[in-house]
Amino acid sequence: MQTFLIGLEVGTSAVKSVLYDLTGAELFSTRCAYPLLTPQPGWAEQDAGELWRALLTVLRETATAARAQGRVAALALAAQAGSVVPVAADGAPTAPLITWLDTRAAAIVAGWTHTGGAERIRQISGWHPHPGLPLATLTWLAQHSPDLVQAAAHIVDVHGYLLQRLTGQPLTDFSEAAEMLLLDRATATWSEELCALAGVQRRQLPDLLPAGAVAAPLLPEVVQATGLPATTLVVVGGHDQCCAALGMGVTAPGQLMLASGTAWVLTALTPDLPVAQIPPGMELNHHILPGLHTVSQLLGGFGAVIGWWLSLLWPDVEDRYAALAAALAAAPPGARGLRFLPIGSSAQLGRGRGGFLGMRLDHSRTDMARALCEGIACEVRWALDMLAASNLTATCMWMAGGATQSAFWPQLIADVTGVPVYVAPRANWQARGAAILAGVGAGLLGDDPVVAARNWQIPLIEVSPNGGLEPLYTAAYADYRHLCARVADEQPLDQESL
């Protein structure tokens, strides 16, 4: 009878479950999607109950696939970070899950920036405050729904929420906790000062354990609902980007990874650094590996931007991504002078107005598609320049996420940035990293996740920059930065005044 591990990827749009044997072979995978809810302008929520039911669905399907061949020994989660939900003592949600895409707390963050409070927050947490992250979200809730916050038994991130539903224990790891902006990075404990600012009590926050530690067995009702063995261990997982890095074998200081899902995130592994050494606009976070931290930047919700634009360009096409691939193949590099600045917000543009600039009557939707993609690639290059200015120069980059399913994206990123890109398009990196943590926690893959990741390594494809395009993209990047500077200070239109 074989022994199996489950890695779970809990994203903003779906949860995925992947079954592995102890050699790292992927045997089965399944996925269950859930919608993003926007009940008011700027709000971005999810039904936490629906998220839980999606997790049960994929676990049940995975357990069925495993049952005929062996037993599942352990599981762990690689979860989206930055979202938050209040729950009752039994883990049931008492309000919608407010996601990292939410901007209702923008005025609160602007106030902190104006008064200097934002810098104090960064010194304690390692993070700049963002409207969609829990410190700001909870401050907004404490102001607008104080009874809801005070009545909550626990206030948890997605990882902590699902661990509590699985085991009955409100737990999370340090990489997830740090993105709540309530963690004191110096002591690795919940900060009294930041909790007071958010209007929550430290006792309401989940307990902290390192990634790879055993959390607890499954609750009996979860065993019954999923068909998993009662002996299945739930191991503490971590931040989805950190788990993806582990799955890819990005485990040493100085290595760099670009995640390209709903969120595009650039992550560099570092030892612990003073906040003053971190590039402006980037964040210092705990990693899932002992002794390592990450310097990262959320470049933007570019996966959502791409999906939205495809729905407008090809509303009646069933496979819009195939239509995009065909358009990109037909459009010349440089998009014939058309530029796109990401809408909504991006790391470099901020909340300035994005959109297409330089459009002419002879531009087509193929030009628009390429301009959109090249604008996103310019954001990546800009972030790499910021790292280089802080002596964190990239000589190569690992790329994970949905964009790697197309050969176009890794090549475009390499061409625009001038940095070789390593990919393995069909790998489930986040789930793979979570499964490695599960195996180490259960004692099935040794006691060192770095060694386990090396033993599970998948061959990668190197995508080299096209040197012939270097002059064109250097000019396009300079043009992009110039355009961003022109619009970055513009204030978005007040929706209520329209």
C-alpha cells in the first residue's frame, strides 16, 4: 500500500488539491472555483462558507482517487495571504471574507500616510499599509461594524480559517501572519500597538506555529465529509508564494521568483534585513524556511486585469486565452507604439488612472492585447530595477503561475527585463511546496524541507532574452516610466460624484 501526501493551493479564484507519492510524482489533481463578490464599488469579498465547501469537495475527490492505491498520511495548505474573516468559536464565519483586493479602507491608509503612521507601521511589521490588507480592513470594520469585531471569537486569515475548520484549532504560520500587518517582526509575536490600532485583541488572533509543524488530526466531521483517513495529519503550511518558491527549489538567499496568478508578486529570498535596507515600495516578510525572509512586491492584480480585458475583447469566444495567444502571435513587439498602464492599481503607478495611451485609428485589438501584456512586463522590469538599486540584482528568475501555461509570457518577461526565466509550465508549484511541508511535518521526507525540495526537483526550461529586441524594449520601458510619472499623481474619479 502506497503512502500519499496532499498539497492544497487556496487562491483567490479557486482551491486546488494535488495528490503526490513520496517521490514527488503527481498522481491526481482537482479544482473547485468560487466567485469574487463586489457588493459595492471598491469592495472585494468572498463567501467564506463557499470557500470551505470547495475545500471539502476537492478533498473528497482526492480521497476517492487515493483510496484504491493507498492511504493519505498528511496534508498542508498553500494559501492566499492578506484576506481576513471574523469567525465564531467553532470556526464558522460571522461575516464575508474581505480579500486583499478590497479598497474600502483606502482613506484610512491615506490618513496614516499623511500623519506619518504608515512609517511606524512599516517599522514594526516590515510592511507598508495597504487598503486590502487586514490591518486597514480591520480598522475599517472596527469603525463601521464595531459589534461584529468585538463579538468575533477569532479573526483569521484564509490559512488560519481553513486550519480551524479542519482541526478545530485557530492556527497560522509566520509567513501568513506577517501579511496581516499585525505581527511584530522583531519578536515574531502579535503586536499590542498594531492590534490596538486595528481595534482587535491579541487573544482574537490565531496561534502561531512554524510552517511544517504538525497542527492536529482532522476533526471527525471532516473525516466523515471527505473520506480521508482519521489518521491524516494536518501540517501547518504557509503563504502561497513562499510555498511556490519551495516547490520550485528556490530556497537560497538571492534567488528570485515571479508569481503570475490573479496577483503578480515578485519575491526575493534574503536573510533577515533591517527595514531600512528594503527598497521603497517593497515589503519584508517571514519565509516558511527557518532563517529566511522575503523581500516582495505585489505588482498588481494583473491576472484579474487580463481576464477582465479578455471578456471585453472576445465576449463570445469560449477559449479566450487561445484567442489571446493568436492575437499576440500576430502583433509585432512594441504594439506599434501603443502603451497600456494597468488599471485599478499597480506597484509603480499606484492608484493613478491606467488605460491605453497613444491609440490611433489604425490600432487593432491585437495591438491592444500586446500593449496590455507589455505594460505588465514593464512593471516587472521596474521592480527588478528597484531591487538592483538595493544590491539585490537578479541574474535569473523563476516564474510560476497561470501565465507560464503560455510560452508567450515567459519569453516576453525575459525580453522586456533582459533576465533569463526558468519555468515548468504544467507544475502545481504552490501545492507542491505545501505537500513538501506536509511530508516533512509527518516525518516522511526527512526533517529538512530544502533537501526534500531538492529531491522532488522537476527539470526546468530556461527561456533566454531575445537580444535583438533589447533596443526596442529599452525605449518602450523608458516611455512606460515617463507615462506613469505623468499620470501617477492624478486622483481617480469619485464614483459617487458621477
